Amino acid sequence: MKTVILPDGDALKEKALDPKFDPWAEIERLRREKNAIILAHYYQDAEIQDMADFVGDSLDLSRKAAATDADMIVFCGVRFMAEVAKILSPDKTVVLPDADAGCSLEDVCQPDDFARFRAEHPDHIAITYINCSAEVKALSDIIVTSSNAEHIINQLPQDQPILFAPDRHLGSYLASKTGRTMTLWDGTCIVHDRFSTRELIKLKAAHPGALVAAHPECPEGLLGHADYIGSTKGILDFVLSAPANEFIVATERHIIHQMEKAAPEKTFLAAPGADGNCNCADCPYMEMNTLEKTYLAMANEAPRVEMPEDLRLRALKPLEKMLDMSPPAGAITQAAE
């Protein structure tokens, strides 16, 4: 059995909203009435970030929500993130604004294909990036994030063969950092894969004092020009603490909203794509969510994530393994904290 995103059926639709509708006021009303907590990933539009209770990376958001007494989790992000929230909070209602908000990494790594990949390498341990479906998580040995993957891989025996999925750029970066040979799944993020090394070099030449902060989902050539490589939260921390006043940010550009709020005196430039002037740094899946859809998800309690308990427990196991091997920061329990 698999995760199901229950539709809203004949419930209130976006087109039926009154032109004078105030989504901010209505979201706040439903937040109180339904004891809801609103989560926004760093890659969401600024207005969604500003109305959320928590803004952050996907796993951190799910863990924060699990620790609250909220009855409803509204996850403004993409589908796999809402699934993780449900895995950690099985007794809470988990909704997402748009059921079609997926992820290119999840799309390119389907469960049946991943199961065959594992079967072809029976002696390998499967280390899987969190950007995947609950079904793929359930087929994995350990889930990792971009912030803890290196730490976890370094704990594995040197003679242990490793499969890494689904992002080959992240896998290649981790192989170079850990010195491990890994069999990589051939997947990429449609945002980070589009950044152009040539155009980045041109932008650096035009801004010689700017430091480059890049996500390890970027291609290897681009990472070679980065002053810092790390997770979304790591990039945010770096640009806020570094003494430079200008930065080129090679990850989804909506993180810049948090940077500008925290350090308005600094300048942040989105890394360019191949033509030097495209919207390559925008995730089309993240942009599917809107304030109006967030309100409708809360009002209709749909699109809603429902997950068979057997699948949830199998997907929870490699998440628990991840936290057991991560730097001390608490632990996930079967009861979801």
C-alpha cells in the first residue's frame, strides 16, 4: 500500500472565493479554530513564510510540529515533506496547499525502480536522501539530509558498499568528502541542476567581493567555485555570520527572503542559469502553493495525507536510524516525539 493524498472533492474552490476575501485574516481564524500549526519551507514565497508559525528545512519543520499539541499540520512545501510530517505525527491531520506540489527527485526515483536497484546490489547499504517518497524511504536503510549525510556515512565501515539515491550531485559531493566509493542513482534537482558555472564565473567577476554559498545538489563544476557548501539552513547561517557584505546564493532563491530580513545591510544575488537571466532559481513545485490554497486546505482539511500504518512504520525506521547516527539533537520515537 502507498501514501494517499485525499482530494477535497466538492469542497470550496479557489475560484469561488470572494474578490474581497482576506486570506491572512481567514487563515488566522482557522489557525485558532482548528488548532493548526503552519509550516513553511525556506523555498516558499515570502508571504507564505511570513504567515507561518515555523520557517525552515523540511525535517526540522516536521520535528517541530510533532513536538506541539496542534491537531492540524499545514505544510507549505512539497508532497514528500508533508509525508514526513505524517510519519512523525500519525495522530495529527496533515494537509498541504496543493496536492500536485511534488519534487523532481521524488519523481525520478519510483519505488518499483528503486526496489530493483536494491535487488541488483544485495550487499550494499541504501543511504537515501530525504527528498523521496515514503515508499522509497521504507525500502531504504538510512535516510539522510544534506546537513547530516557526511557525518552518517563516516560512521559506516570502510568496506561497506553504499548505494546513494536519488540525487547524483549530492552523492558525488559526499563521495568526494568521505573518500567512499558509492553507486549513485541518476537523479537531479531541477533547480540546482540548472545553475550555470560559466554564468556564475561572470557574475563573480562583476562582483569580486561576493562570496558564493552553494547547496551540494548543485553540479560539481559549480561547487568548485563556492566559498561555502551546505544545506539550506547552513547557507543561511553562513551568509549571516560571514564578514562579507555581498553573496551569490546557489540554491532556490526564496531563501533570500530570510537573509534580507535578518541582514538587510547585506546584498544577496541569486546564482544564474545558462542564459544568465532566467528564473532558474525558482522551484515550480514550491510556487504552486498560495495563501488562497493554504486557506482552502485548512477549511476543507484537504488535500490531506493518509498513510497505511505498515508503510508509516517502515518509513519511520530509517528516519530513526538517521537520528541515532546524527549529532546529538534528540531522537524520533515511534510515537513521533
